[in-house]
Amino acid sequence: MTAAITHADWLKAPETQKLLAALEAARAGGSRFVGGCVRNTLIGAPVDDLDIATQLTPQETIAVATKAGFAAHPTGIEHGTITVVVNHEPFEVTTLRRDVTTDGRRATVAFTESWEEDAQRRDFRMNALYADASGQIHDPTGGGLDDARAGRVIFIGDAATRIKEDYLRILRFFRFNAWYARTVLDPQGLQACADHVAGLDTLSVERIWKEVKKLLGARDPRAAWEGMSAIEVRARALPELNNTPRLRALMDLEADLMLPVDAMTRIAAAIEDQESAKALSRRLKLSNEERDRLVAALGDDVKITSYMSLREMRRAIYKLGNEAFRDRVMLAWAAAGNDKAQAWRALVAHAMMWTPPKLPLTGDEIMAAGIPAGPKVGLIMREVEDWWIDADFPDDKLSVIERLKAVAQGMA
């Protein structure tokens, strides 16, 4: 079967053509686009990264790029990868390679000129598709084109062998199913993942966290998540994400009502409580921002209901922040079910549209009202703020100053 992606805008872009011309001048037919950019163009999905496989050595790639006036950065030279930047557009150019040794986490590679050898060291057949300078697609495994078009995620060759080369491929199997599958999970691939699930224990927590965020960022990852749970992958790699009913309810809502998806909201839904969120954050080394978001999403200090008034919504958003409010609305909606969808939608929209105002009062203004510097300034600030919130955030400086005077007199 033959196919081409000559229509791709990124292939016709000036930056792409300049780089291809330079690589082809050094070795005709020696460089091809590979992986996600080819797969996604073929199936009509967005393209994020442009990767090129080449028969040139890393040193030859650097020489070609430098001669053409491009920036060349050896971002992974031990594995043959040079990042070439053309007019601010980055391309990862990697020499064809084959694995010499692997330990389940990293591989020692040798460079090769064989497209077939390079393809065999990749994970799934749909990821081993190459496109030459004309846009013609090459499929060395013989199954990549069919898999991409049918929405099948199939390991290249023996699934167990591919997994033992890098145990992260267990999580990648489910992630790619979440994003691209239109059929049931491949039984042989699923069994191989189950047989080697203990290999997940050897992975760095950073790689696991990165993969789960990508997986739960898919439009509909329900089947993949159920597959992970069925063979203990979820329990082994993500034991804190055990609130399956709430996560499933959230994903059902998103699918039924075509709601926007957010991986972090889904992760919060899958966590039982704030202490579990903190435990996950410590174990997987989340950023402070990620930890704080999950903890805030799982708080219960503000009651969220579908019948909140506009004033109650604004009070909650002011206290929690837009993001935490939206997360809590989505979790509450999932718990409540699909009833009153219009009211829940309004809450989500309000969370995204309303910007909490800033109290129009400063410490200097309080001291100008006769309050000496010290703790009393903060007390008065909080009391005026409480009044301002109860009054539904009036944009009236004069009223705020009048309230300040009244509070100051009461504390005199």
C-alpha cells in the first residue's frame, strides 16, 4: 500500500524545505520525516513536533546545518540527535540507529544506514512511518499504514521484547490507545504489558508523571484507563489515583456533553482527598504549582452546588481562584450526575469569564486615615475586605473609603 502526505503545510513550509534541501545535498534520499508528524498528518490530527531520521552521522548533520547557516544543538548526541533550528523552527534530526544493549530504562545504540533496523527499534508500527522529501510514505514494518488508518496500536515485532527494551512502553501502550485507538486494545500487547508490569518499578517517577498527564489529556481515554486498571498497571504505577467511580463519571460527562478536557482536573477526580494528593505529589515529584492545584481542587471549605447564585459564585471564585473553582465545579458535577447540565455549564463558564477584582484599598490609605503602622492595619484591611466581598465587590472607591473610616472609628 502506498500513501503520501504532499498536502501537509509543514512539509511545504520554507523552513522545512531549506533544511531538507541542505540534508539532501549532503546525501540524496538519506533523510526522511518520521513518527508523529507523519502519523498525525496521515490521520488528520494536529502536528506538534517535526522529527527527521537521517543516514548522516551526528557530526555530518552538524556540519550540514552549520554550513547552511542554521543553528545546531547536540541535544542528544550520544543517541544521535541534533536539534536544528531554522528561522526559529526546531527540527530534531536523528541518525538511524539500532539498539546494542537495553536495560528496560535506557539503550546503548549503534548508528546504521538501514531504515529497517531503525524502524525495528521503535515501539509501535504506527510510529515507524517515514516520509521522504516528496511526501511519499515508507512503511518498513509493513503494518504502520494500516494501523494508523484503522486506529490500532500494535507493537513492532514481539511485544514482550519491545517492552523489555523500555518499560515505559507499557504506559505508552495505553497512552497511544487513549489518543489514537478506534478498536479494542490489542490482546497480545495487553498481555505483554500484564506479564511485565513489575518493570514499571524501575522507571523514574518523572517519566511516569509525564506519561500519565499525556494519557489523561486525550479526548476519551476511558477504554485505555480501564485496560490499565484491569491488569494492575494503574495500581502499580499510580496507586493514589484510585477513585475510579468519580474519574469515570467525569469522563462520561465530558464525552456525553463534549466538554473541554483537562488532564489535571481528571487527575484530581481520580484522587480520594487532599492527603492522597500530597502523597502523589511527593512520590512523583510534582511541581509546587501542580501539587497546589490538586490540593485546592480537592478542598471542601466552599460548598459547590448547581444552584449557586451569581454572588455565591463570585465569592467562591474570589476565595479559591478561577482554576480551583472550575476544578471543584467539575468534580461536584461528576458526583451529582448529568442533571441540571445547563446550570453546571454556567458555573464553568463563569469560572473562565469572571476575573476577580482587587480590593481598591492600600495600607497607605489606611494609615492616612489615622491608623498607625502595625497589626491593626492588617485587621482593618481584612474587615473592609469582608464588607466589600459581602457587598458583591462594588467598584466604588468612595464607598470603600467611607467604610474604612467607619471601621477605623470603631477601632479607635
